[in-house]
Amino acid sequence: MWRSRARALLLLRSSIPRTPTLQPPPHPTRTLSRAPPPRLLSRFLASSPDPIPDATSASADPFPDAASSFADPFPEASSAPSAAATDDATEAGEDSLSSMWEEAGDADDIFATTGSADAVADEEEVARVSAVVEATPEDKIASTLADMVVDFNEPLLAAVLVAAEKCSCKKLISLFNYAAKNNPAAKSLSNLEILVGKVADSDEIDKMDAYLLWDSIKETGSVPGSVSTPLLNEMIAIFWKLEKSKAALEVFAKFDEFGCTPDSNSYYLAIEAARKKSMFRSACEVCEKMIGSGCFPNGEKVGRILTFLCEGKKVKAAHSLYLAAKEKKIQIPNSALDFLVSASARNDEAVGTALELLEEYQGESLKHAGKSFATVVHALCRTNKLEEANNLLTRMVQLEEYQGDSLKNVGNTFATVIHGLCRKKKLEDAKTLLLKMVDLGPAPGKAVFNSVITALSKQGEMEDAKGLLRLMESEGVSPDIYTYSVLMSGYTKGGMIDEAHALLREAKKIHPKINRISYHILIRGYCKMEEFEKAIECLKEMRKDGLQPNLDEYDKLIQSLCLKAMDWRGAEKLLEEMEDNGLCLKGISRSLIAAVKELEEEEMQSKASQQA
């Protein structure tokens, strides 16, 4: 084999004219190797658990075996030697070929071509072009470079992009566009990545620079393989930084057109860009694609996406993302789970989902899940699922978080369940839960006692209601006027007007100033029992306590006197009292007094005529 390669080398060397060998200069010309492009997205995704690979790509040797690409020019030499040839001649020929092979060097070096991964750019040329670009106004870059007659190849453009430290973003983009137009080969992926990285690192980038860069990428991306996923991710990050959410989503939409596959960073950056402008619908669309691809960022970033979707009331999308991430065994922060439970509980249609999500709290996380449990309890009460709320509350108070004195922090949750049970007239459950609060804690407040006492009084269970009043006092909770008024109303409806009046006297010992509602209840009660004298006594007692009877009390009493007692004289006396106090009786009540009086006169005349 080596003989064939040697013969090929001899033929090639014989066809090339010999030139005198030049001595190398004492100081060789310095050259600048093309620098690899910077690591993309390092500014935006430093917390990513998976490092993003560099976009550099080394060109393979186009001729891995140079000699193998040539046919043997002497096919007969590969056959066996003739009988006339001697062994000495063969050895002499081999020595001659070997010495020539060593003199010529490795054949791979001869057949290797320029423009490989080791291509370099002249440092003086790089410095000259960089200086001109830095000193030229932005709108004169193309014309100035045209006057310089610079032959931009790929390594030269890469070196100039790296060396130009004092150039604005617009200058760098104009330089790239001119070089690409001058020599399409300079418009390589690695050079484009260098440009995007430089623009992204700039503190002076504005939206016009970003849009100009994006136009260059779209023009380049028309050629398959000329754009990469990390590069597009960097472009999304640039628009995210500039709060140009629509442009960032446009970049994301171009992945398929450019033949690129979105990765976890692509989805995360696109959703974060949508978050800048609260574009919840677009975020949901990207999230749906991410779930379909099965390519998720780390747990912390998934948690941020969950929180964002919940803020936009996209509970279904957030729940779908949570389940998909869970299937991929991605550990999501408890704070994100808390947010998802809370958002689901606020949506009446998703309360069942919130209840199911409570099962996700296990082990250590269950010790601090009290707030989420309480949120779901309130949601169940709001949607009238009182039995489930009561059962969940029982589980909740068993959490480690609420052992000991910490149980006092759930008084509001107990109150919510008790109010709900009273509203649904489940009085035994409400009373049982209230007694549980008294025995175990948290101590029930005045509002909780009043809620149960009111429900019992409306149902006529006055003995239990009165018992809670005494329990309330024993627990050091002072009944207010409302408590007494509710009990008085219950007694009055049950015909126990004397018990109601006794409560009023008891209330006056604790509360010197009684409101008119308590007297109003008694007046109506006495009128209902047709004990009008006691009703009138209540009016006097009311004035004695500094409360002036209003139109309603007078009207109720006058109507009762007229319709039930037929006592127009007492009614008329009350009417005069009203007018003295500046009150005006309703016309129908006035007519009622006159009608009763007229009726009595007619009756008297009828009796007189009969007697005559």
C-alpha cells in the first residue's frame, strides 16, 4: 500500500516546478485563531441544571486518508515481480522510494486543504478592520468597508467580531451583514452565534438593535442548518430582556421553519417572555407544546410557570402542567403547590381538584400544609359541601402544624364551617363542632356563639340556645345586645313573652344602653298575644331608657288596638302622642282609627234604637 502512495507522490511532485526553499523569518507573522463563540444564554439561564453546550463545531479533515482517494497509477506494480528482477534491485528501489517519502513528508499534509477548523486570520488585518469599524459612524459602515476592499472570509469575520470591543450593537450587525453579502461563506452559524452573544452582552442594546439582529437571523435561517436552538434561545432572551413579548413569541414560532427543535430553555424563556406582558393565553399555548414534547425545565422553573398560570386564573393549564411534571418525576417546590391549591380553591369549578391536590402533601411537606387545608375548607363551605368541609377540618386539626397552642390559629376556619352548617340547618353538627372548640380549642368567639344561638332560636330550640348563652358566659365571652335580641325573638315567636321580657331586664344590667330592636321585639310580641297594656308599658319603658319610639312601633300598636281590641280611644291617644313628637301616622292607619270609631258609633245608635 505504501508503494502505491509513494508512486502517487512521485508523480505529483514531478509535475510541480521546483522553487528555492525560503528560510523562515526570524520573527514569524503572528496569526489570530478564530475564537470559539461564547456560551449562549449564560446570562439568563445560570441556574439551569443542564449546562448549555457551546455552539462551536470543528470541521473534520476533508481528506482523512489523502492517498486512498487516488488510484494507483501503476497497477502493474502491485502484481508479483518478474523473474528477471533480482532481490538487490528490489531492495535498492525500496530504499530510494523510502528516502523520497521521508523527504516529501506525510502525504496527508500535501493533500490537506485550507479552510478547515484550524483556519486563521492575520492579526494585522483584524486590527486594521476593527479600528476602522470602531471609528466609523454606524450609517457609514458598509461604504467604508467597501472602500477598504476587504475580503471577508469566515475566520476574518469571526476575529473582527471578537476583537471589536468598542462597537455598538448596530455597528456589529452592519459589519456582519456587509461581510455576509461580500462573502456568503462568512455567514456561518458560529459567526452568527458570536454576533448574537456580543449583542446580548451589551448594556446599550435597544429594541431597534434587537429587531435588526432578528431580521439578519431570519435571512440567514432560510438556509437549512444555519440556525441553532441555542441561538434562537438567545434571541428569545434578548426580547424578554427588552420586554418585547410578541417578538419573543415570534422567534419561538420560527423553530419549525428553521428546522430547530425547542429544548427546555426554549419553552421556559418563551413563557417568561409572555409573563412580562401578562399574555396568559400565549403562555398556555407554549405550555401545551412543552407538555406534548415532554421536555421540561427544572423543578424551580416549572414552579414559576405554575405560579404565573395561576395568577392568570389558568387553573386547568396549571394542573395539567403539574401532572405532566409529576409524571416526569420533577420535584416542584411546595410554594408552587400551595399556589396551585389556592388558585383551584378560588375557582368553584376546580374545588374538587384542590381537594385532590391535598393528597400531594406527604412527609415533611404535610407538616406545613395547614394553610392549603384551610383554603380548601373555606372553598368547600362556599360551595355548600359542608360534610366534606367538616371531615377535612377534622383531618386538618390533626396536622403537626396545629398541635398545642398553634390550634388557636384556625379559629376562623372553624367559624366558617360552623356558619355553613347553621346556614344549612345542620344544627347538631354545628353545636358539636362548637363544643369541640370549647373542649380542645381554639376558643370560640362571640360571633361563633351568636351564629349557633341564632340558628337554634329560629328553629325554636330555645333550651339549647339558652344553654349556649350560659356556656358563653362561663367561657368569659360577654353576650352582646344581638345575643339577647335573638333569644328574645325566639321566645316571642314561641309565645313565651315573659321569658323574653326577663331577658331584656337581664340585658339591661349588663348593657345600660339597650337598642330599640329589643323593645320592638317585645311590643310586637305583646301585640301578638293581645296584651296591649303591657305593650303600652313597653313604650313608656322605652322612653324612660332614653329611646323615642319611632313610627313603626306606634303604627304596629295602633293597628293592633284597632283591629284586635277595637280600642279607637287608645289608638287616638297614641296618635296625639305621635303628633306631639313630630311623627306623622300613615293614612291607612288614620283611616282605620276613624273606621273603628264610626263603627262603634253605629253600633251604639243601633243599640239605642233597639232600646227605644
